[in-house]
Amino acid sequence: MTVKKSIGTWLLCSLLAGCSQQLHGLSSEPLSGSLYDYQLTTADNAPLTLEAFSKEVKDADVILVGEWHTHSGVHLFQAQLLAMLNSAYPNVALSMEQFTRNDQAVLDDYLAGKFGENSLLSNTSKWSNYEGSYRPLVEYAKAHSVPVIASNAPIEIVRCIAKEGKGYLDQLTPEKRSLVAATLSDGDSPYKEKFLAAMFHGDEEKTENQYLAQLAWDDTMAESIVNYLAKHPNNKVMHIAGAFHVENGLGIAARITARNPELKVAIVSPQSEEQPLGKEVKDFRLVVNPLPPQWLSDDEMNAAMKEMRHSYSGKDIACD
């Protein structure tokens, strides 16, 4: 039993902390066909080891890690990076898009060992891919006393903003209103242009409300991070969120800077050979193999986009 436990501990160390020099991200060799494979680089595509990257971000207060949800290589990188940062710096916190502010008390109790994982998953807004994608991060945090920030806004409130607009926030009780950022930065910006280009479908009011819903996520995550660092000024925060939320200093990064220009933010964005980041993007790059194509015809794509817009609109949501 002791031998098996020792082997298991060694494997966990290898996977999370990068103990073996054969691990992903520690070589400049081309990627293999594995979805677990990755290579971390500078914005100019110079390869970086995890250790080298941790030194690159020594002055950063916030490290934003963009992800392609469900991508095995991205999630492996996140787990290894958290372990590397925690070993290199004394005060690291993990912030997650995948938990919302009203989950914080339950999450804290789980990390403190007050109950088992079933209670965590039954009483929070955990994502459907939690076990395969985010469990390693939370379990590492639990084992090493790393604080975890449940930083996002509740999905039911966000959907109602998409349905009814910003005025919906005025209807909320003070308790529920506190679950969303105090201000939503809805002025014209490059981020707004990028969002409208991706989502516009002819109904201007509906698209504007969908953008407000997007901001409810971005501003709430940014505010949660800034508030945490105001209380813990000597900490670093590693935050994980979808790539759109962080890429090229837009979204969350811009909202952090607006709230506290003194904070230094580093960004890692995923890319593949099929989806390279443009030269104008100055983020660190996480090069991974592409996910399987989500659709092979225009009909498939249009059906998927219609479903996504329907979900965004909150058409079937009761906003009382």
C-alpha cells in the first residue's frame, strides 16, 4: 500500500509540477498528435519552459490563462502551471470562471475539508465538465492550501440581463445585486467591436443586451480579482477563463486595469496551427493541437449558432 501511494504521489508530482523533463511544454520539439500535448511560447513564438515562464511573470499580479473549454492540453497546462507558480511564489490564489460568487462559501468549506466532493458539486454552479477539466485544479488547491476565488456572476442573472437589458439589475435585491459587478463597462471599445462582429444577427437591441450579458461575466470576474488583491496585496492570482474573455488584453484584462491601473497583468492565450494568433496579439501563446471540428457543413454551423444565440437570449428564462 505504501509503495502504491508513493508511486501515485510521484505521478501526481510529474503531471502537475513538471518534475520530469519529458513533460509537455518543456521542449521545442513539434507537437505530436496528442490532445494532451502543448508548447508554451512568447508572443514571438520562442519556446518557454514552465519554470522560465514563472520567472517571466515574477512581477505580474494577475496571470490570465485563456482556455478552450474541454481541451485536454489546455487543462493539463493549467494544472501544471498552478503547481509551478505555487512552488515559485509564496502567495498564489486561483480564480475560476467556473464558479460564481454565490458558490464561495461552499467552495471554501470544501477546501477546508468540511465535506466531500458530492456536496461541493451538488451545491454549486459547477460546470458539466468539472470532473475531467477542473477537478485537478481544485484538488491541488485543496491539498496545498491555495485559495480559490469563485469569481463569476450567476448564469441565471446573466441570462436575464441578455433578455431584459441592464435595467434588470435594478430589480434585484441588494444581496443578488452584489453577485454582479457594481458597474458594467458598456462604452465603445475594441472588445465591443470584436463581440458584435462575432454575434450580430440583425436585431440591434438583442445584440446589445447579449453584449451586456458578456460584460456581466467580464466585469464581475475582473472586480472579484481586484477586490481579492486589495485585501491580499502580496498575492498573485492565476485566473482561468474562456479565451475570448482574455485574448489580447481585452475583456477581463481591460476591466482589471480600469479598476486598478497599478496591477500588472500577464496573459496566456491558446492557439493551434489552424488557428494562429495574429502578430498584433502580444500574449504568451499556448500552442495546442486543434479540437475535432464542431461542424462539417453550413447547416450544422447555422444550427449550432442558432442554439447558442437562443441560450444567450434567455428567451425561456423567468426573470422575476
